[in-house]
Amino acid sequence: MSMDAKAVCPNCDSRGLKHFYAVDGIPCHSTLLMSSRQEATDYPRGDLKLGFCTACGFVCNTLFDPTVHEYSQRCEESQGFSPTFNKFARELAKRYAERYKLGNKTALEIGCGKGEWLAALCEESGGKGIGIDPGYQPSRLDSPALSRIEFIVDFYGPKFAHLKADFIACRHTLEHIGPTLSFMRDIRKTIGNRKDVVLFFELPEVLRELEEGAFWDMYYEHCTYFSPGSLARLFRMSNFDVTHLSIEYDNQYIIMDAVPTDGPTKPRLPLEDDMPRLIKGIESFGKTASAICRKWTDMIKGAHAKRENVVVWGSGSKGVSFLTTLGLAKEVEYVVDINTFRQGKFMAGTGQEIVSPEFLKSYKPDHIVIMNPIYIPEISKQVHAMGLKPNIVAV
């Protein structure tokens, strides 16, 4: 680890970031649909160098370049093909529709993706919605609430300050934004004098990633990484009071509610006190991740040497990071995904073809490596229903 004393934290404006993990030459995008193996292997690459702010606990890619990104309708980030994920998302929508009585109110979702969750929220509440995302595609969404929802195909920013909402949601978007403090201050400025607006944010939780050595959760699109404490500190500094903080979805996601205030607020929730755990995780991550890398490399290369078929299940960002970090191109021939829009495309960086689960009937894999353990029951049931009995493991 090394300290860059001159670096400025984009989350709290403090000086000094401690570098603790780096991977060079990784794909700049992992959710864009790659139409050929050549396009996938030739896709532009960037470097990842994670820095840790000892003042607020924030983690970011200090080499991140936002100009290389293409967030557009070519992106395929939807998790809505998984029954496990859909159950969680629907229950979350129902919970928030009821918690904040959104029936006669307007919900704005920043980074709404394909619009599934916003539609579910409006279905549950009976209220109105506004969704903003450069990747939204009208043809992908069918909902009885569509007549009450306005979708804007664009990036959220100050130009949308005229949009008025009672509830502002932002799910799995903040981790893609580099200048987090200025972003949150822009949102606070947009809200103005209203104190009855509620913010709901959901994003990956970095403490688990650090402690598990989950190198597959570190990739170029995610330029920022939050713990419950560092996220709450950002909001409190930006003139919000954090009213709810929890970790859900098998300890993978931070769920946070906040309301606007006239000035910075002080911490008062138990999960905010996480700096000792963060520091310990930062110090151990490099060693833990290296050991995990060796474990998976040995397992997959060993199986390949014995002419056993290994497939990775999950072609999203985790899968791209897993394969590119380990340098596995020839050892894994195919990647499986239930998302029909990703099937027939190719993995950025390593070039594997993305196939449907049904493909495995003829391929007969000896090993399936699942990119998220929460899907083990769902995937195992599907695999066994096809009469296959491979070794199923998860990262």
C-alpha cells in the first residue's frame, strides 16, 4: 500500500488516499452487448487503482476516466430475468410504496435502467413516476402503470432541476459516478426548501467485498465503493439526515433512506460506525484477494488440464471481472446467462460466447462456477431439471 498525500477524496474533499489494490488492462465496459468475439477482445481497456480515504472511508478508482464510457441502449444491465432478484425487487417496491404512502405522489428514479423497478413501485402505490436513464428502451417494459410514468432517455443532471418529486430513488447508479459529493450536492440543490422529500438509495456494500477478497466485484464501471458509514457520511455532509440504514440481499446491498435538512447532520445509526472494520478490510484485501485468485486459477486450470468442461454462470460485470482478472480465456469456453438479450453475445476482454442454460444439455459441463452465491438454489434447480449433475460452486 502507498499513500498519495495530494489526492483529493471526491466524497469528502479531504486530502490523501491510500492505494491498496490495482489491476491493469481491464475492459472499460462489461454490460455493453458485444456482437462478435473480435469486438469483445478488442474492446478498450483501462486500469483500476483503488484508493481509500482515511477521513470518510470512501473507496474509489483513482485512475477512472469517465470519457471512455458508453452508457446507452447497448447496455444490458437488467437482472429482471432472475426469479430470486425479481422477488426481492418487488418486495422492496411494495415496502417503499407503503412506507411513504406514495399513492398520490410522484416518484423519480435516477438511473432507472429498463424501468422495471419504477414500474413495480408505481403498480404497488398507484402513484406517478419519472424515470431517467440513457439506456431505457420503451419496447422492454410492459406495465399497467405505464400511463402514469414519464421516461427520459438521458443522464440525470442539473438540467432536470425543474422536475418535482416527492420520492427520489437511485438504485445501483451512485457506484458509477466519480464526483459523488458534487452529485449529491446537486440533488440537494434541486430539492430546494422542501423538507418532505424522501431519498432512497441502494448500492453494493464494500465491507463484504473487502473481507471476502471479492476481486470480481472490483471493475471499471464501478468507480466508487461504499460502506454504510461512508455512504451516510456523504449524505450527512450534503445536508441530508439519514433515517434508515440496512444491509440486505444476502449482505450484498446497502439500503438507505434520507431526508433533506438545512445543514450537515451528525451520525446516529449503529451501522455508520464502521471505520475500524473498513481499515481492517483495506489492510487485508490484497492478501485475501491474491489467495482467492490462486484458488480459482488452480481449480479451473486443473480442470481444463484434465479436459473437463468449466462454464461460468453470469455474464455481467462480475463474470467479466472474474475472467479478465484471472486471465482465463481458453480454459473457460462458454459463459451462461438467463438474460435472453445477452445470449449469443460475447464477454468483453476474454471473448467467451454467452449461451443459454439449455445449451448445457449438449455441452454437459463438469463444473459450473456461479458469479453470485445467492443464485445457487435457483441455478441448481434449473441444472438438475435438465438431468445434469455437474460440480456447482460459487464465488
